[in-house]
Amino acid sequence: MQSSSAIASIAEPYAQALMGLAQKENLAARFGEDVAYLRGLLESSEELKAVLSNPFVKVDDKKSILARLGDETLHPLMATFLKLLVDRKRIALLDVVAQKYQDLLRQLTNTALADVTSAVELTDDQRQSVITRVQQMTGAASVELVTKVDADLIGGVIIKVGSQVVDASLRGQLRRMALTLGAL
């Protein structure tokens, strides 16, 4: 099994090539939608991941599966790119290539990715407040939120942007209080 850094170094040139094509054809945002769709498919289907990464599944079968999944949805150039990944025996790296492409697209559009964990589902006003806070922290033009609910937080939110973490949860506040009281 290859390490994640080795896999990332193999996937990076493919993501850069895809971004180069996207910029040349003025399709960066469209390809962003396509890779998000593909990542969603891979996330929802372990069977699809297994088939694409199985070296014993024929190349033509993999291309056929991808064509059926994306014929109506994917841009023709994206479909051609997927065929290239199959031909080069790199289709198992599709999720990593797509993730790297999304990273490049965020850089291009000055978009910050924020992972937000809250005790309950955020309201629209709360989401907007988090977006504003992240924009202030990063200076980003826009913010992409990835939210999840963790009832163990009791209340509040934890916001992660890159290596920055803002822990505004009740659990975090209680932990900080306990540390402060323990130091006395």
C-alpha cells in the first residue's frame, strides 16, 4: 500500500493538467461541479471504488461504467479525462485527483474551505455568521462550508480552516476551565 503523500504526489500532476485544460477552455467552475459529482458518487458507493481500483476489471468495463454514470452529467472533456485516467491505470486515484482539483479551484477563486462542527444543525443566520467569521480570519472572497453535527459538543461550534481552529463549543470552554482550575 502506498503512503498518502506518495499517492498525492502521483495525483497532483493530473489535477494540475485538468486545471490547465479547464482554464484554457474557461471551464474551471464546470469541472469543479463535475469533480464534486464524482466525489459524491465515490463517497456513496464502496462498490464503485472497489471496481475502479480493481486491476482485474477490464479497462473497457471501467470506461463503460464511468460512461453510464456520467454521460448525462459530465462535460465531454471531463469524460475524456476519466478515460485517460483509466488508460494510464490511475483511475483508482480519481478521488484524490478530484480533491486536488478542488484545492486548486479554491486557490484560483480565493475560496476558503471551512470544516464546521456544531452541536445542532446550523440555521441560515448561523451559517452566514460562520462564513463572515471565516472571511475575516482568512481574507477569502468566498467560503465553502463543510458541516457536521456532533451532539457531544453540548453547544456552540468548532471551525477549522487549514491549520487554524476556533473552538467556540461548550465542551471546549469546559475543558479550558478545567485546565485553568487544575493549574491553580
